[in-house]
Amino acid sequence: MKRESLAPDTGVGSVHLSVTDLDRSVGFYREVVGLRVTFEDEARVVMGADETEVITLYPGATRPVAEGTTGLYHLAIVVPNRKELARVIARLMSKRIDNYPTDHLITKSDLPVGP
């Protein structure tokens, strides 16, 4: 039996979220996470770092994810090194934002649930 495998350059793309409060969400990802708006129109706001699109926010969600249902509960953003990871953790702590750094063996993630 031939086993299928993913191409070596396969990766994860931008996260797309519907949000209840677009301004609050943009503020969170700009001020806390450190992303910048790279594209914006009436339908969406795209945010990223350097040339990488990280998250696309869509206004108009009528409620948060209902308890007892599935939904995105976190996202991970790769940082270049441990020093930068420490800076992210310090920034989150200084803003009193709960965060739970996790070692995923391959990469480390340290970003909390968005607003």
C-alpha cells in the first residue's frame, strides 16, 4: 500500500475569524499581539507581520462561540527565537493577559485566546 504524504512546503495559512466587535479585535491584535493592518475594506480586515498574512477578521458575528460547541479557541504564532518568545510573554504579563506557553516539541506557542 502506497502511503500519501504532504508536500514538504505545506504549511498553515492565515486564520479567518468572524468577530462581534471589529474595533476591539483589531486593537487586541495590534496592541497586544503586535500585528499591523495590511488590508482593509468593508468586508474584512487583514493583519500580519512583515509580508506574512496572519489573521483575517470579519465583522458581523452576532455572538461568541456558544458553550458546548466547537470553535477556534487559540492560535499559535511562531516567533523567531526564545528571546522573542520571552518578550511576548513579558508583554502579555504586563497587560495582565492570561497566557499559557506550551512546548509543542517542534515549535513553541504563546498567544492567548483573542477578544
